[in-house]
Amino acid sequence: IVDRLTKSAHFFAVRDDYKTEKLARLHINEIIARHDVPVSIISDRDSYFTSRFWKSLQKALGTQLDLSTAYHPETDGQSERTIQTLEDMLRACAMDFGGN
């Protein structure tokens, strides 16, 4: 999660099999508890963000949910650059510790 104003980022290690409810709880405990309810969220079209549960949660919180255009990652370039930097750092750490 990247704050577009401050450019600060939060990264969470999650598994592919996490249920939407567990991810929502993580969002509430880690983001909302620290920074209050976001005014808006721009996200990709991952099924987590397009689920009825997630949309209902954001509506109840009063957060505007905007989905990026499909196959157009430039919509949120700051997040894309931040994710690329994290991937590069993780790759470098894996190489340092003999991983592949």
C-alpha cells in the first residue's frame, strides 16, 4: 500500500490462499488503525479488490474505491515503481543468501 501524498509504503507478506475477510482485517488493523480511514483507494482489478465484500467494506467506511483500467498499470505509476523497487531488493537479498 502506497500513500500518494507522502510516498510512504506498507508491505505485508500474505499468502495466495488468504480469504477476503482476513485481508480486510489486516487492512483495518495495519492501515486504518495507524492512519485512519483512507479517503480513496486506487487499486488494480485483483479479485480481492473487486469482490462484493471489499466494495461493501469500503462503502461502509466511506472510502471511494477506484479501479485502474485493465491492462493499464500506468494508472498508479508510483505504486508500480515502489513494487518494482521492493522486488529488486527481495531479489538481491535472495541472491545474497543463496536463494534462486
